[in-house]
Amino acid sequence: MNQSDAPSKPWSGRFAESTDAMVERFTASVDFDQRLARYDIRGSIAHARMLAKTGVLTKAERDAIVSGLEAIGAEIEAGTFVWSEALEDVHMNIEAALSRRIGEVGKKLHTARSRNDQVATDVRLLVRDEIDVIEGMIRVLKSTILDKAEQEADTIMPGLTHLQTAQPVTFGHHLMAWFEMLDRDSGRLADCRMRMNQSPLGAAALAGTGFPVDRDFTAKTLGFDAACENSIDAVSDRDFLIELLSALAMLMMHLSRISEELILWSSAQFQLIALSDAYCTGSSIMPQKKNPDVPELVRGKSGRVYGHLLSLLVLMKAQPLAYNRDNQEDKLPLFDAVDTVKDCLRVYAGMLPAISVDRAAMRAAALKGYATATDLADYLVRKGIPFRDAHDVVGRAVKLAVEARCDLADLSLDQLKSFCNRIEKDVYPVLTLEGAVAARDHFGGTAPSQVRAAIKRARARLGG
Ligand code: ARG
């Protein structure tokens, strides 16, 4: 909208000249902050009710404002509301529409309020809803993982460190590691929600207001736990967004690590799992290709969310108290981070249950790389040999097996005895994959019985 047909601005009284057209575009945020509309209306309704309660507005004025705001809200939901760039942001668009609709009384809504406490309130309300949605989605993913872990509690796979065969583990145990990672992500979001759930309303521009306000009333009406303690802090800090984005960045870090594993495991070199066709794409040149684009994109999108976290940290770092217009720039990183995370969680909720596991291939992979070498060393320790010496004995046995291109369990008793004469026939069950996982039979260990117990505890946590 250009200057000539621009509606006059709520703040134009002090100005002699109209805003430069470029500046109007440069300062406007309505393009993107209209996403706050429903929260802005909810906040305004709570504010109007509070003003009536403290006698600043009459009941009739309150009712006119509330029904006007509700009608505007319906228009916005229906997509028929006309947004004006000249009115800068979501707040002034809605306020101007209210006055157009209900006349003079609409202009009373902004009593005892500033856009500074208004926007801080809107953003907190949005963040709270988004946290609830994201937590719900993580929950779905966690329960998918529990189901899969249950199915794979006995499945043996190679456990890796340095991407080299380390010790056999059960796939169910590995999946439960994912569960724990995501469970902490839920916890971080819950922490963030708890700290941010306070109402800025009543802080006004920064110093509070001379009108009688009932800050507890607006806080309670909007579902906040309390009113923010300090008016200057209430309008100025966006640390809760930084906290949210840190939690989301960490969640994306976890999804990225899980993605990396899916990508590796589904490759021709690992071949431990197959992703469903619905979650892969082909190559325009290589007919044989089935590419794991979905986990690759999740891995890639983690960088995007980290970037948004950094944007907010930098946005905040040099701002003097209290509100500065810089804060208008908090919204795009926030919205995009939240949308990206939700997309990734949505796609994961479909992709994970559709993974097919090649149990035979997992077992075969675990047989490569001397995964039970530690078990042989532990066996020797049980026969009275100090662990360091046992380590050396087994190292030499592995060297022989590497040369002979066979597994430790394929070495004859005589061959094994040549390294240590305390080795007896009872060593062979120790060298099996099943023996190795079953031996790790303690809280948090990989034995199938422990995995089942962990799943049971996790289900109880999830249910609570
Ligand atoms: N659009 C602004 C924002 O997002 C609203 C607050 C403006 N306040 C002000 N004093 N200019 O932060």
C-alpha cells in the first residue's frame, strides 16, 4: 500500500511528515506477525475484561470490544481480513479494524497497555501452544520407538564405537537409546514452558501503568502461572525463545544423529535395514538408486534450526533494557524453527514404523569384527587372570584369527590354549553373540530381559 491511500497511523499525532514508503516497508512486520493474530485477540480480550473489572471500562464498553474482537478473529480465521502494511503490525491492524467496526469505544482498548507488553504476551502464548504441539509429536515418536524396541528386544546387531565393531548389542537396546535422547528433549521443552509461562500484560511500555490493573486476572485468564515480576524485564527479554530454540536445536541434533544411522544402515555396505519406498526417492540418472532423502533432509534441516538459535542469541546480546525494535526480528527464526521441527517430527512418525529390519543381516554383521573379544577377556579374568594380561592374550588371539580370516569361536581349543592354558571348553558359549548380550544383564544393560524391563519403565514414564 502506498502513502496516499495509507490509513493514518495510531501514532501519527506527533509527526509532521508521512512515513517514507521504503521505511514503511522496512519497518512493517504484518507480513509475518499476522501469525500471532489469534493470540493477539485472546490477549486483547483478557485485557478488556480486566479493564472492566477494575472499572476503567464499563461493562457495555467491554462487551462491545469483546464481540468486536471475536468478529475480527473469525474474519482472520476465514481468511477474509484485509491486512495493511501501512498499519505496520498485527497489533495495529487488529486495533484499527476494531475501531472501524465498533467506533470510538474501540480506541479505549489500548488503555493501560503498550505494544511492548502486547507482543511479549502474544509470543509467549504462541510459544506455549507450539511447545504443547511439539511435545505431543515427540511423544508419538517415542511410543513408536517403544513398539519397535519391543519387537527387536532379542535382535542382535554390532554395537559400534569409532564406527568400528565394538561389542554385540540388541537392536532393542539401541532403539531405547534413541528413546532416552528424545525423552530428555521433551524434558527440556517442559522446563522451558514452565519458566516462560508468565504474563507480561500490565508491564505496558516498560514501567507499568498508572491505571488500576489486575495483572493476576489477565495472567489467570490467559492460562499463565503468574504475572512477570518485573515490568522492564517482561517487555525486553526474549530469553525464553533462546531457551526454546536451544531445546529445538538439541532435538534436531538427535534427529540428525538418528538420521545418520538410518542412512548408514540402509546403504548397500551395511544393509541392516530398508526404508520404505514412500520415504525415499530415485535418481534421474542411476536407475538402481533408492536414496534416503528424508533422513538426509532432516539431518540437513538441523543446521537451519541451529542457525535460528544463533540469530536469536546475536539479536539479544547487545540490547540495552528495555524493549527495542530489534525484537521484531525474533519472529521469523522462531516460526521457521518451530515449523521445521514439526515437519521433521511428522515425517519421522511415518518413516520409523515403516522401516524393515533385516535381522539375519544384523546378526551376520555382528559376527564380523570380533565383537566378543571383550567377553573372552572377561572370561580370563574370571579364571583369575588380571584384566590387563587378559586383554593382551585376547589381542594376540584376535591377531591369529585375523590372519586365519576366521572368528574367535572358530579357533580350536589348542589354538586358544596356546595363548593361555587356562582356557577350557567352557569358553565357547562365552564367545557367542547371544552369550555376550545375555551377560550384560544389569540395569541399563543390553540383555534382552533388561531391554524389556527398560521398555516397561519407559511406558510407565510415558503414561504418566
Ligand atoms: N512489531 C513489534 C514487534 O514485533 C511490536 C512492538 C512494537 N513496539 C514499538 N514500540 N514499536 O516487536
